[in-house]
Amino acid sequence: MRIAFQRATADRRNESFLLRVDVLGEPTQCLLFDAGPGVDVDDLLEEDDEFCGTCLTHAHSDHYTSLQSVQASARQRRDAEATVYTGPDTAAVLGDVLDVAARQTEDGEGPTDTTDPPGEGTGSAGETDDDALEGATSGTVRSIDDWTVVSEGIEIRPVPAGHAPGAAGFLVRVADGDDERMCLVTGDWTLRDAGGTPGLPVDTLPQVDVLFLTTATATGVEDTLTDVVATTLERAVAGAPTLVTANGLAGAHLARLLDTAGRGFDLGVPVRVVGHTARLYDQLYDGTADDGGTRRPATDGGSEATASGTPAAPSAPDSAVECRPVFDSPGACLDPGVVTVAGPDVPTEQSSGKLFDALSGNPNACVYQVIGSGRSPVGDADCTLYSEELANHPEADALETVVDAVDPRHTVVLHERDASGRYNYLDSMVWAGDSDEIHELYDGHTWQMPPWTRQSFLFTDDDEGYQGTVPDDLPRARTRSVDLAGEGIDVDGVSERLHARYDDDRAAGVAAETTETTTTGTTTQTDPVTATAESTESTPTEADTETESETTETTGGTTEVTETTGGTTEATETTEETETTTAAETTDSDDESVRHVAVGPVAAGLAARVAAGRDASVQTVVDEAAASYLRALLAGDADGTPAEAVGLDATVSDGLQRALTAVDSEETASTVDDQIATALGTALAPGDVDERLPLSRDSFAAGGVDAVVDNPEFELDSPAGVVEAALCRFVGDGG
């Protein structure tokens, strides 16, 4: 056995290399990892070499730019179809991104991950994905997510790598009789997830003999992602037409985060992606396109798929993002309170340029430019502009984390030039030069030292390198539901800015079982996580015996026995009479999902009147009113003063005052204002009206009420005042 490597882009950014393996007495087998700018396999391959194919880690242009020329050269050498091995999600978008690259090359431009394919954005539909894929690769794309043989004695297995949606590294296992060796190629990577693509799984990776490590790093990425999510949603909640501009996969990544956060915080903010970004998002997550595109069949873990049937990523039913790859009017894609995502990152051309032109003159609009190209953001417009640079790479200390986890004998530095000596602190033999020569790592007996050390050494039985086993729980390189914390989002920080509580189940679109109490008993139904005022959320226990639901009368109240999943039961006792106090503004109920705010009779009457007219619960009305009022405060359309709440200041004659005082008793109000308020409340909603108004604890409004009280910019100094002002505005606006 012989293992060697050769840098394919040594004069550029060192992102691509050729792995050269001799096994079983066969000619040298050559496997290319990524096809960045300037890769020329004709210059790399020797006459007797056999080219096994290309492993594509992800669909960023600095990794696929030369793929078309590589495929053409490989076909000429072998007189056969060349193979591109990649993960399912990258295979799903490959046709679109390669079509973009091919069109840009025809126009004399280098691929930039920014251009909409023909027919994308405004105008009519262009080529199909299959046509694009066939034209760009003229070969076979093989989507894999398990061990796959690429040549006799050589097999590969993709592993998730974070960084960008669909990104994957590769394990490479080489066997020659009893001699078995393992390599890991990270590609671009992060330890955190990226749009649902899991980060590099350092906890489950096997030890390896050779680590091909991308050493590109960045600082402040998690802060940037958190600010993009929080600021964008803040502005959308305030009612602003909001545009986020980003390149290619970064746009799909951000749309995924924004959609998940919006649902998790229960903000009701729609997310819309347009142009090329919509195509990518659709292929990665949704599986259908508004312009008639179809879902490609799923991979079986190692099956070949040609241009007419490229395997795609698994669908993600929890996504509610609207995709518009084709649009006739930019203005129709921009609505108040809606987040629209488009590319390129600097909105001076193509889809984002058209959208920016449509709203740049609107002082109420917002544009957040997420710059990944290194270009300068647009800085002049009437709308509010934000911009941040984003290069989704790990922090520098994560390099040691990976090296320590896989414990390699050799580490080969990639994606960085002039790195000699920079990474000698890593606990392995480090290869960091820029030479395009063939570097032998292993000759079957001896592991070679870098040539500048002029030594070699024989490894005996030790704890370094591959130990002959791969963990069974090694994750697949496939997208999954988004975990905001796992993506690097400061969920608590966003929660404070949005004044809302985050719920993981709600973010994932998981339904919870709730119960609705009726006069004849308790019925079980499936509702969203946020229960209504009439619902009681059940709590699972270890019981596994199915129990019928029933309601039994007890002294002084009702005990509800609630059926839950798996037959679990919960008993909640509620009393018929509730003791109220005037000292506390808010009170708690047994239902932890509901908070009660003690208000006056007028506000309670207004809430009950509207609820009856809409055939809705009082809690629904209060939640909507509070959310609407908070949006008005954020947008500057409300002042947060007592004048917006319920206020009475009656003037009566001396004679009437004496008469009212004379008839005053424990059953009547002690002041004229209180008497009038009670009468108004009764007139609005006759009957026994509860003045403790329910408010969902995990809604956007619940945290916002307290934030208004704590904010010195607003004069309302109690939750009751905020809720009363919200109801007055809501009812006055026709709510």
C-alpha cells in the first residue's frame, strides 16, 4: 500500500487536492477532492494513473468551479463517464449551481455564487434541473450517504460538516490485505450546524491516520447570525417590509433560521425566498417549486443517479417558507411584516437588486445585507440599512478540537496559503506547504516525515491513528430540523430582544395534545403547542395504561381527569370561587402556559364583548390585542402612555355626590368613577365577567408586556395598564 497526496490548487487557495493510492498491485488510483479554480487533472495525472472520480464537499463556487473541465479531461482519459460523489443535499442543488457557473463562464465571468440562472427572478422559466445538470457535468452524479466503493480497495463515506447546507466531509478507508488505513477530509466545516446540516461530528468520528484539515477560521460568526435573526424579526414584527440579501446557500441557510425562529417565538412572521435562493431552498428543504419543478427521487445510500434522476435531500415538512423562483413584480414580493430573502449579497443586480430598487425609497422598510463576497455593501437609501460580513468557519481553537478527537498521525493543511510553521502546535505531523509535488505519506511500512525534516519513522502498536473500527452511530450527511442553539444562535439573547419565549416543539411544528372541558365531560383533541384559554395541557407520567376521560363533581370545585398520550392521566382541581386581590396586578393559574392580568371592569367587558362577537376565546382576543399593541409601539405608532388605556374622570354635582354616598354599601363601588366603570363593564358584557384576563405565557406578547413596563420610554407602569391600552387600541381599530 502507498498513500500520497498532491495539491491541485497550490498557486491559489489550496482547497483542492488529489489523493493518490496504490493497492493490490494496481495502477495508482487518484481521487480528487473538490474542483476549485484552476484545477487541471491533465497536469496532475501521470500516464499510468487511473482517475476514480471527484468528491465534492459542498456547492460553493471555490469548490466546484473547475468541475466541468475536470469531467471532460477524465472522460478523455478513461473513455467513460466520470463520477462526482457528493452528499444527498449537495446533489439536490448541483444542477442549479452548476448551471449558474456555466452561464457565468459563457459570459466571461467567474462564478460567484450570486447569479440567478436563466429564467430565475423576473421573466419566464429557464432550463430544467436535469438539463442544467447534464450540460454542466456531462457525467454521473452519485449521491451517497453510506460507505461506497470507488475503486478496488478504496471506499468513502460522507460525514456532515456544518459550514453550509449540504456540506460534507469524507472518510476514506484504504485496504490492502490486512493493512487497513483511514483518512478524513473535512472540507469546509464548522462544529455548529448550518441550516439543519449537522456540524462535524467530532464525538463520533473514528481515529484516523491522515487528517486533511481545512484551516479557514473566523471570529464573531455566532454573534452575526444572532443579530441577523433578531434584527430582521424585530423589524418584521414592527410591520416593516424586510429584505435580507445573501449569496446562494447562505440565503437558504438564513431563511431556514428565520423561519424556525419565527415559529419558535410565535411571531407570525412569514418568510419568503425569491430567485435563485428559492430554487436552492426548495431543493434542500421543500421538494417542490412554484414554477412546476419536481422533487428528485431520494438516494438509497449509494445508488447512482444520472442527470435524469439526481437524488435529492429528504423533505422537511416543518418548513413553511414560501418559494418564488420566478416573479413578475418585485413589489409583489415585498409586504409589511414579511421577511424576503434574495441574492446576491450586495443588492445592485439580479433578484436582490430588483427588490432593493422597489423598497429603497421607503423609510419604513429595512434591508439587511449579509456579505460573503467581500464586496462593499450598499450604503445609501431612504430605508434602514444593516450589513454584516459572514464567513461561516470555526473559531481557531476548534482546529485543536478536531485534531484531538481523531488523533491523526499526519495533518495536511488545506484552504490556506503560506501556512508553513503556523500549525506546528497541532498534535500530529503537520504538512502545510504550497508545493504541487507528490508527497508520500505512507509506503506500506513507514510513515514519512515531511521532506524538509529529512527523516522518516516506523509506527509500531500505539494509540495514534486508525484503530480498525468506525462507530455505529456516525451521523448521516443529511439536513434535519433546525436547532437554533446548535446553529450558534443565542436563543436567550434573541428572546430578550423580541420579548418572547422560545419553544422547541413549536419551532419544529410539533403538535401537542390538549384537552377541552365541556359541560358533559372532557374531550381530547390535537392543537398547536400554545393552548387556548379553555384547554389544559397534559403532563406525561410513567403510566402506560390507557384511561378513559371523565369529569367528576367534587365539593367546592371540579376535578378534571385528562387523558394523555400513552394513557397517562393528570388530575387538576379548580375551585368554583377565585379570591382576587387589589394589591397584585397579575396572578397565576394552575396552567403554567397561561398568565392572568387583573384589569378593571371596562377592559374585561371589552375583551368579553369582542370574544363573543368573534366566537373566540377571551385569551385569543387578549393575545392578539397585546401583540398588535406591541407592534405599534415598536413601529412608533403608539406612545405607551396612560391616555391610551382605560381612564375615567367623572364630574358630578354636589347633590348627586351626596345621593351616591348615601346609598353606597359593600355591594357598590366606593367612588363615582368606580361605579361608572362597573356599569360600563356590565353594559358591554352582561353577566359575571372575569376581570383576570388570560395571556399566553409563551407568546410574543407575554414577555413584551413586562418589557413595556420596564422600559422608561413608556409611561405605562403596570401589566394591567399595558393590557388595557392594548384592548382599547385593538377594539378601536375594529379588532
